[in-house]
Amino acid sequence: MEPLKNSKNKKDLEIERQTTAPESLDFFTTRMDDALEEQIASALHHDTKEVILDKVAKIARFNDPVDLAHIATRLPHQGRIVIYDNLPDLDAKVIFMINTSNSTRTTIFRQISDVEIKELLEKMPPDEAVWMLDDMSDRRMKRVLELFDPKKAKQIQELQKHDRESAGRLMTNEFFSFHLDTTVGEVSNAIRDNPGIELTRRIFVFNNNQEIIGYVSARSLIVSPPYMPIRQIMRPLHHMVRVDASRDEVVDIVERYKISALPVVDENGRMVGVITYEDVVEALEDIADKTIANIGGTREDVTEHDPLFLRMIWRAPWLLVTLCAGLITSSAMIHFERAPWFQYMSFFVPLIAGMSGNVGLQCSTTLVRSMALGELSYKSRRGAIGREISIGLLTGTAFGVLSGLVVFMLYHIGFQPANQDDFRIGITVACGLFTACVSATLLGTFSPFIFDKYNIDPAVASGPIVTAFNDVLSSQMFFLVASTLYIFLS
């Protein structure tokens, strides 16, 4: 393919990758994506709305569908369907659809027929097909399923019954399992006769009661003679999950024990599916997205096709909490407006709120991270709480004294004249900041455990809810300290 001017093609980037220092390799895919996006943008000609199909076809033919799937999310909607239409074959389109974003899939589904969607989904494992169908309306999903082979449709519908965040939705119900008396040769023949079922790194072994009792690694199948029963090369199975197990539980087990294929069983111990390591990686990405959304104060679950008003509505509840907190703080300031100390202490409210807010955020974020990584057991929570409170006390003391001294010196030398007692101002700011930091520490320390107790994502503790509560609490504590010290120091 002819490279564009002032850009590098994929071959040039690959040579550069091989000769680049190791610390720069993390940016290879980013540079490659930028170069590929530049080529596609040139072929699509945004300014004239003209599409050079020959050039687009070359790009689609000579580049990996996975790379194109990632680039498609950066393109306008009309460009995404052009890239999809010019992919060389059905297999490339399947790979493209599996690896691209929900919004891109929705865009393409709106442009292609039910028959073409059916052809795509038939080439996918059932678990991937279920996620594709989730991006359609219920009416269209029903139409597409009616076109399917009854056996394939039943497999998909069985997976759809499970909760979206359960092991049943993560698993695929296409796998290899055999009776313990089956020979290696019979297993090999069965695998050879079913090319449509993806072979994981394990095949599973069940007993006379159809209960899963072990597994055989792919390597053991290769090196063992055909006449050998798989019971002789079987390894015991130590970990499995129920079909209704939560996604977090699956991720925890696979991540801890590095399991390449985790069996899923029903209430009778019979295997109904398998979760691969790749499935868990995708689940981790979803969990990370959800956690970041909670910390940022939005659980926006809409696509770019939805109107801006709907996207605003998803964010509004979190922002409403912040609005209420601000109104409470403003009302308190109005209440103390005529107090003698308020005319100079009101200037320090941003300092108190900002400092205490960061202290509380550090506490909650540290604990949420430890809880997410499984580093906090029930017995170790008391120690973690004690450490965070101790750090908060030290922080409040150190920065309280520092801020008090700075304010005292500024007023003492006349840099900020206020016709007030500089000692009273300094001691009030110091005590107010200390009290606000301590209250923020308590809020940031205990809120993750309270949220967790009531089965609410602890990441919410790092979001606007706790931040808003902290702003109200810190400002009220500062006003209380200021009014109290004014009386005692007068």
C-alpha cells in the first residue's frame, strides 16, 4: 500500500518497533493506530465527503481486522460502515465485530440485513453471539434468532437467561468433556470431528454420574498414546463455579490461580459451560470501566447514538448531590454572615474544603483499591482503619500548624491587613483545618466499608457523593471551630 506523505505505514512502524528502546514499546500500538487512522481519514476525504473505495479496500485488506476494529471507534459513523463493507471476507468481519465497540456494532447493525447478521453470529461462539445480540432491539433480536438453526438458537437463548454480571453470561456452552474411560484416540477423533468448537487448553472429564471430576491438558493429549484412557492422564479439578456466581467471584478465582479455562457447573455438579482467560480479561475491562465511572460520578450507560439530553439525565443524579451540598454550605455561610469573625474567616473556606477533600479522597481511594485487590480481610480491616485515621491525624496536625503559621506571619507583617488579631486568625485557621482533615479522614475511611456492607460498589465512596458530604462536613466543622474560638479568645 502506498504510504501517505509525512506518515508511516505499518511496515515502517514494525521496523521501528524492533529497533526501539524497550521502554518505548508501550507506545507502539498507539503510533500504529494514529498512522492507520490518518490513512483511513485520507481515503474517506471528510472535506468533500468523497470515498476512495479502492484505497479503503486496500487498507481493509492489508491491515489486521483487530486494528481496524479499534480505529473504527474514532471514525464518523458513515466511515465505520465503509470499513466494514470493504473487509475481505466473512471471517475478517467476524473478528472486526467481536473486537470493536458497542457503538460501532450498533452503527453497522443499522446498515446491514438480518440475514447478514445471522451469518456473522453463526460464525461466532455462542457467548460472543449473545453480546452481539445485546446491542440490538428486542424486536430485531427476535427476528434474527428466528433465522438461526434451532440448535444454535437454543444455545444462545440458554445463555441469555443468565444475569449479565454472572458466570452464566461469561461462559460459553460449547466445550469438550468426556467420560473418564474414553481413550486419547477417541478424544482426538471427537475434537477433529467438531472444528466449530474452539479447543481450550483443557478438556474436562466426568464420571458415571455426569459430575466433572478432572481435566486433561492439551499437551497431555498430544504426548499420550491413542490407546491410553484419559483417567490415567487426568488431573484433579480444584476450582469451579456455579452458573449463578458473580462476575467478581469469577475474576477473583481466575486471577488468583491463573486458570486458563474455568468450568461452570449447575446445582447438580454437572458442567454447563467454561469460562476462558480471554473472557475474564474482557470482564476486567468492564469492571474497570464501571469503577472509573463510579469514581468520576457517572454511570452513563448510553451510546453516542442517544440524544444529549438522555446522556445529561444519566449524570444529573450525581450532580444533584453536589448541588445540594453546595446549597447547604451557602446557607450556612449566609447564617453566619453577621458574625464578627465571618468577615475574615470566610476567605479560608476554599482552603479548608480543598485540603480536607483531598485528605478524604486519599483515604477512600486507598481503601477501595485494597478492597478491590482482595488485600483486606475481615480481620485486617481494623488495622487498616487505624492506619488511615493515624495518617489523617498526622496530616491534619502537620498542615494545620503549617497553615496557621503562614497565615499568622502574613497578617503579622501586614501583607494581608484585616484590622484583626493575627494570633486569633492563625490559631483559628490551624484548628479549623485540623478538625476538617480529621472529619474528612473519618468519612473517607468508614464510607467504603459502609457501602460494601450494603452491597454498593465501594468505588462510589471516591465519587461525588462522599466528596459532597465532605464539603458540607468540613465547612460546618470550620464554622463551629471559628465561632467557638472567637468566644474563648475574645
